[in-house]
Amino acid sequence: MVPALHTLRRLRRGLISSLAAVALAFAGLVAFSGASQAAAQGPCDIYAAGGTPCVAAHSTTRALFVSYNGPLYQVRRASDGTSRNIGVRSAGGVADAAAQDSFCANTECTITRVYDQTGSSGNTLLYQGPGGTGGADTAATATTEPVTVGGQKAYALYINPGNSYFANGSGVPTGSSPEGAYMITSGSHVNNGCCFDYGNSETDHHADGNGAMDAINFSTSCWFGGCSGTGPWVQADLENGLFSGGSTTWNPGQVAETSHFVTAMLKNNGTTEMAIKGANAQLGSLTQLYSGSLPSGYNPMHKQGAIILGSGGDCCQTNKNASAGTFYEGAMVKGYPSDATDAAVQANIAAAGYASGTATPFTPGARLSLQATTACCTTDYLRHDMSDDKVAIGAVTTGSSSTDKADATWIVRSGLANSNCVSFEAANAPGRYLRHYAFELHLNPSDGTTQFAADATFCPQPGNSGTGYSLQSLNYPAKYIRHYASTAYIASNGGTNAWDSTSLWHEDTSWLAAAPWN
């Protein structure tokens, strides 16, 4: 490495075809004729037609009933502390993102509540913090992830550690009553913290024993060990464990759900059986990950009927939520939905047309430089040096040499292991890519292996600090490109390695996509 970078290291630290079959299932279920009538359904209309009506329905992106014309969520702006409800553009439609944009212009907004579209005020989710339901958490930033639904702009509820939502619950199944739930979440924004859940939870914020919860979990957490792969997975949080199947041993039918938009489903009859399903929410048919007996000690269930979103059941009155995840929509239903109902809901979700909401600079073929955002290092850029294969950060200015400028310039390529993500090829070293090895970043030529491809693939996300972008490792989704002591790593927010330090992790893992130096 060039001497200047060695000095920096010493002196400072800074980083779709099965839809037709699904549609047939839908047609058989609802006993309506004509595609136009089928298209005029929301997920909760479908559940009701199947005899399992929604008892809670939440979304920041769209109405879940065809007739719903009320508020979806509430935002609060930092500049003056005032709040505004954000509704739908028309009955049964997409969120009125323009209303949020106007209200939140030139200031930060947070999402303080997510309304229950069934009309039950007791099921409206409030953030678990002062001014919300009480507790230690804060409300999530309202503008972190814009998306489009059927081509219309909306915003996700983008939950980072320290954000979570709760409702005491009204009319939600309790005890051993049967229940189903689904949510749309993201395979691109996850971690292994406890516990990114949506569903039935304790009313007292305590871990009250086996079966006190019946919630969908989506994370990379391998609670009982023995997991295959790195996830993320759809699992069941039944309290005192995240279950991939009907026991504490790993369910070999589980598969990772890595698409940007993921449908996660869980249903539990309360006494003998449950089922877990997952899918690409944009185009895929459901995969049945598990269907069978409840785990030993969980029959019957002892549900309490509160609703949790973004955390586990024993959070967050005195402790902070440790999980990360994205919530677009979800619902809880009374009864045990049929497989035909599940398929029809998934068909509706795919037809809704979820897509990433804004153009990013990470277009294959583009050149860019990646600028650090931590206060110590704002003149530094992610760069390599031709004298070795290490990657670090170093200062680059208009007066820098042409070599230094070229070393800090990258060409965006379609992800070697996943075309939804990206790989970075060195502008002045064709065929050499940024990849991690033993968690440190290197510049290496591709050897054509699947391991190299995975190690060299990163998924751009909104910046963990609220600024710029964060670059998530494909095969270690809890880890992001970080600079630490001027060296580049993939790092998690906390862990046994020095570069996993929580101090400045959000800043060190956030990068500006700057104009290319070369």
C-alpha cells in the first residue's frame, strides 16, 4: 500500500410464470367471474371471501381493502413537532406520497403511527418510545426508502435498530384460537438482531412463556443453531425461540428469501399445526417452507393478542430493539386461511407492482467514486493500490496524482452473484473486483467460482446513518462495507472483531456516490 495510506492506517480510524396458476386459485376461491372483479380486491377482501377476515391491517404503501379511504400512517416533522396523517390517493389505492413530501419538505419526518385499516383504534401501531406507547425506542425516519406500487410513489416503513411499533390489540385472536398473518418485507435490509417480528405478542412486554407469541419473524437469526446458509429466512416467533419448522432442529425445507420484496406468511391453528410460506413479492408463487405439527410445548398456544412490529415481545420498555427490517404491508386474520386463500393473496401482491422507487447511481456501466461520510474522513475515498491487493480509504483531491484518482474510481457491474445487486470493477485494473476475504476487502481478479461471485456482490441500501448509501454484503447480509482504522472491511453493528465496533458504525458504513475521479 502507498506510504500515505499506511500512515492513515496508523494515525486514524474512520468503515417471475407461476402467476397463472396462482390466479386460477384466486378465481376458484372468490366465486367471482371476470378479471376486472378479481383485480378490484385487496388482500383483506380476499381473506374475508375465504372465511378468514382481517382483524388488523397495516401498510404505509397502499390500502388493503378495496373500499378503504382513510389514513395509512402518521408523520411528525422535526422542525415544529406537528403531525399529519397520510392517506391514499383514492379509495383502495396507493399512499399519497406527495402529501408527505410537501409536509416534510426541508425537514426530517418520522413515522409515529401506522393505522389499522379494519377500523379498530386499538390495533393502530404506535412507536415504542416517549410520545408513542412509552419505552426506549424512537420512531423510524419516514423518507429512508421510497418505492413505487403500480408505478405510484410510496414510502416504506424502514426500521433500524432502535425503532419499533406496538398496539395493545383489540379483537385479535387470543389463547389457542386459530390465526394467520402475512407481511411484505425486504430481503435486502435484515440483520440477526432480536427480533424483526410482525404479529401476535404479549400485552405486558415480557417473555411470558411458550406460545405467548404467534408472529412472523424475518431475519438472519439462527436461534437454535444448525441452520443451512446465511438467510434471511421466514420463521415463526412463538416466544422462547424462532422456529423454522416444528421443532428446535433446522427444517431442511427452509430456503433463504433474498429478493428485495418478500412475502412472508405464517398460520397457526392454535392447537396442532402451523405453516410457514415465503415468496418473491414481485412475481413468484408461494413456497411452502413448513406445514405440520406445532413444536413440542407449544400446543396449545397461549396468545395474548397484542400486536408487535419490528421487535420481539419482550421489547422495548427498558431496552432498545436490536433488529433491522423493512415493512411495506401486512395483515392478521381470524381463522386458519386455506392454501387457496394464501395463493390468492400472493397473486394480489404480485399484481400490485412493487418496485424500487428511485433511480440510483449504481447503474451497471456507470463510473463512480465512493466517498466516506464520517466526520474524520470526508475527503477520503474507497481506493485500492496497484502495489498490493488491499483496499482502504485515502484522501483524494483535485491536486492528487492521476494514479491516485484512478485507484479511487470504480465501474459498476451487474452483481456477479445476483443481478439485483452490483459488483465493483477497478477502473484501472480490468477484470479485478472489490471482494471480501476473511471480512477484509481486497481487489482480486475473478476466478469464476461461485464463492468469489458472492464475495464480490454488494446490495446498495439507503445509508445506515441517513446519508448516502450503504453497501450490504450479499452473503453476509448483516455486514456492510465499512472503513475502520482507514482499512476497508465488511462489518456488522457489533461483534467480536474490532471492525464490528458499534462506535460510528452507521457513519462508517455510509458512503456518498460521488463523481468519478477518473
